Amino acid sequence: MEKYRNNKERTSFLEIERKKTITNISHDIRTPLTSILGYMEVIYRENNRMSEEDRLRYLEVVYQKAQNLTAITESFFELSQLEAGEIQIKLKRENIIDIIKDVFVIFFVEFEKIGLTPVINLPNKPLYVKCDRASVERILNNLIQNAVKYGSEGKMIGVQVQRIDSYCWIEIWDKGEGILEKDLPYVFNRLFQSQKSRSNTGNGLGLSISKKLVEEQKGQIRVTSKPYEETSFSFSLLADDEN
């Protein structure tokens, strides 16, 4: 009877989560799609009376909304593939320092544009881990983008690496608005967004994807936050000491 009750509660919880997911997916797709259709209708109906400057401005908005819609659908597709075990994760010996440098350099122009100072604290010698390089690059991209989006007020973003026992921990931090303490246990849940971030763009899938990718590589991911002091996302990868 105890097992039956637990199974029933679990089934009920999953059904509620399924309905929430469908609702959130519908909302995230409908919002940019509605904007696209609205602007296209204006262009279609007012084409003869619209100046070239206004037409280009409207088309730019349509293009940006279409990009947002593409990013949302790709994120949903990637997460569904991960959960279905359709993405192959192959662990190889990689120098994590090189991977971090390669990813960070991509963001330097954006850092400069929004006045974000990068603080790079990495060892001078190679540090080898067992990982899937493409997956680690995606994790780092997600965490850096998250820091840029929600932590830019702090004007600093940092990365550091440390070896703890048989794992290598990679930390991305910022000094922005942070995450409410009550929200911390849920930030890696699919489609979760804290109330403070509702006004920003994003579908809440990046951190869920990152968590899944870390776990597929036998690691862990965690978050700590003190608003306007330090918000830190860190994840671990198996160290590789083979010569």
C-alpha cells in the first residue's frame, strides 16, 4: 500500500509537471510568434505608405524575434534529445584550461560592449579532465550567457578552476543582482525562472541543459548566490592524471 501510494503521488506530480511544461512551451513559442505576425501584418497593410526607414526597422524586429523563436525551439529539441538519451557523450582526455580560454575569448567583444570586466584566474599549466569537449563548451556558454544576462550590473565576471580530490571544479561567477534564496533549489529545474528574471528574455532551459550535460559526464553542478556580492555556478569533471 505504501508503494502504491508513493507511485500514485509520483504519477500525479509528473502529470502536473507535464501540464506546466506544455503551458510554458506554448507561452514561450507564442510570444515571439505573435510579435512576428503583428509586425508582418503592419508591413503588409501599410507597405505603400511606410517609409523605407520604418520598413527596415520593423523587419529588424521581425528578424530578432525569429532568432529568439529559433533559439527556443532548438533548446527544447536539445533537452528532449538529452532526456531521451539520443545525444552521444564520449569522454576523452582534454585540457580544460584550453577549453575555457577558447570559450571566453568569444565573449570578449560583448564584455567590452556592456562594460563587463573579465577576471581570469587559471593555472599556468595544463589541467586534464575526462570530458566531452562539445558538451563542456555548451555548458560554459550557457553559464557565461547567464552571467552576462543577469549579472552585468555587477560589472565583473570571473572564472576559476580548482582540483578537489578526483574532480576538477570550474566556477563562473558574477557580482550582479543574484538569485533569491528561496529560488536556489529550483534554478536547474526545466523551464524555471525566478520572479526577478521574468522581465528578461530567456526560456529557462539553459541551466537545465547544463545540468544534464554535466551529469552525463559523471559530474555535479551547484549554485550559490549573495546578491551584488557574488553569484557562482560551478561544475565538476573527472580529473585525468594519466601521462
